[in-house]
Amino acid sequence: MGRDRLRRTRLGALLGVGGLALAACASAGAASVVRPPGSPSATTTATPGAGSATLGVTPSTPTPTPSASIGKSEGTLQVLTFQGHVEYGGTSTRVNWVTPFEKESGCRVVKLDRVRTSEEMAAKLRGGTYDVVSPSPDLAGQLVAEGKVAPIDTSLVQPYKQIPKRLRELPAMQRDHKVYGIPYLWGVNQMIYEGGGQKGPEALYGAPSVAIRDTPLSIADAALVLKKTQPDLEIENPFQLTPVQLDAAVNLLTEHDGPDRVYWQDSLDVIRPFSAGTIRLAEALPYHLDLFRRAGRPVKTPARAPMTGWVDSWMLTAKPTSPNCAYEWLNWMSSADAQRAAAAWTGLAPANPEACTGRAQRMCEIYHAKDDDWLRRVFFAVRPTKDCGGQGGECTDYIDWTERWKNLVK
């Protein structure tokens, strides 16, 4: 999330960490996880699907809008997403949810661009043509505000109502009673720790040797701690902060900053030092917690503490060349079959709970995907805005957060 998402790391690459990943891999449903914010630039342009058209194929004549029901396939589709979020068999022949879409819809994915960060995704959108895009919440808010994505007719997306209302109605998905995003994959940030006694989330900011995700939106996690420890700040939404609240959150992050702190961008950056014992506190994912526990490590997380999270979605670009194929894609990527494959591969939770079987069952269990009480503890990310998310008042925006974060981690 602006948060550039989590950089994928194959578990096989983790085997050098004292056998930790080997123990995990034996029973893991997910191959790996997470693309962190600020990870190194790397853009992959792929030509998916056996027999698919090569890049540079000129799509058919643009159609302004889709039919009342999804019309005839235009034949091609151009997709922009994050690394690992769409697989066509290029990494592993067993990991492919593009080919089934092509066979069923008659739409060939002629361009699949995959990036590591929101900044790279925004640059791709400025310089290229796409039919569908899968941004994180920080970029999604910007795209809606700038008119670069179009409202979605959810009556044409059959699995839409299978997705919980809580996720469908997040501010990152809607604006002015119009739907712009179809929830796809989601995750949460948790503090994990090893050692005696019970610790709360505030412990992450009271020691120098900790690991914190390298993203401006990690400021929200500090704000969430202050919401409890400093009620006089009157923090309501940790993603919409006044200048005073932002100062307080950054000060909390700065207080014990030093050379021993790890700002992690890759799963390896948090797994290695935690496994070696050089850090005992980390901001991590349920996937990491599960990985350590299945390897026999006594890793804990604060009980019933509030958390931040995010939902990646699929959006329709403002001027899709192939709107009918775009809607076919929205249907496929919101289906249980596609989300089951994606969740198992990324180590994130599927938005559609019907996907919580087979390969994705483990991910749904560790993310408590069907536990409403657990989900109520999650503050899902939205792009910080000057108008406090349309609620009135004077808040700081994402540019402010980015500047403060760069000053912190430089």
C-alpha cells in the first residue's frame, strides 16, 4: 500500500534460515508472500497463456461502454497489477489462473504488466493503455479523484454479492454512492514478538531493535497505538490525521529510531533477523506468524489488539479499449476459483469467502476471514486526504505522510 504492496519471495529461497522455511513449506498452502512498500523497482511485462497474442497486438476498436449484459468479447485485454497478483504459468506451470479465463471468456490477455510499487503503477498508467488495474488503497483513492478509473456496474459482476458488505463498502472501493473497486485480496499488519510476558502493540515503539514495514502508511499503526495511549489526541481514524496527530505519530516512530531498526521491504528482511534472534519485535503479517509457529517458534501477537489492514481491488480504467472483456475479467477475478488460487499463491486472504476451501483454506484460517469479531478490529487503509476522508476538518494528505516517512527512513 502506498503501500506498495508486498514483494513476493518464494519459500524455497528461505531454506537458508535455519531450516525454518523447510519446516513451513511442508504444510504451507501459500508459496510465499508480500511485496513491501518501497521495494526495488522491477516491472514485468508478460505475454500470458499458451498461444496468446504477442505484445503489441492492436486491440479491436474501442467500445465506449459495455452492454446491459456483458456483450461480445472484443478479443483482447490489457492488465496492470502487482507482482504475484496474477499468474499465467510463467513462474510455475501449476500456478495459472489466466488461461482458464481466456478459455472461458474468449478474451486473450495480450498485455500483463506487473509492478512492485504504487509509484511504478501510477507511472505505467500515465504512459500506457490498460483495461483493468489492481491498485492498493492509497493509489486507488488517487485514481478515483483524478477520474482515471470508471464506476463499475456491479450487476454485471455476478460474484460481487458473495463478497462481504464490510469489504464492498470500504471508502477505498466507493465514492459518491458509486462503486469503483471490486475487492480482491486483503491483509493485516500485526505486531509479533518472542519472549516472556504479554506485550501490547506499543512495545514496537519502545525498543530500538525492531522491524517495521517500510511504507508511509506504517504511520497509521503508530497512530493506532496513540489512539489508546493518548486519548487526548482524539484520533478516530488512524488513516486521517490532523497535523498535530501526524506529528505525534511520527514522534512516536522517531523516539527509538536508530541503526538497529529494520525497515523491511521484503519478507526475507523480517524473517531472517527474527529467525536469527537479532530482533524480537516486528510489524508483520499473519502469514509470518503462522510460518514461525509451524516451524516450532513460540511467537506471539497481542490478544484482541486493533490492527491496520488493506484491501487490493480490481478497477475499470476510465477509457478501456475492451470494456466487455474487462467486465469478464472482473467477474473472473472476483470468483471463488480465481481468488482461491491467488490467496494460496500470495499468502493473503481472499475477499470472496467462497474461496476459503482447498488450497486457500489455511490462509482464510490465519486471517480469520470468516470471523466478524476479529475483522471488526481491523482499520482498513484509505488514502489520507486534506478533507479527512470527506468527513470535514483539516487533515494531512498522503503527500504529507510520504515526506515525513522519507525523512524518517533516509
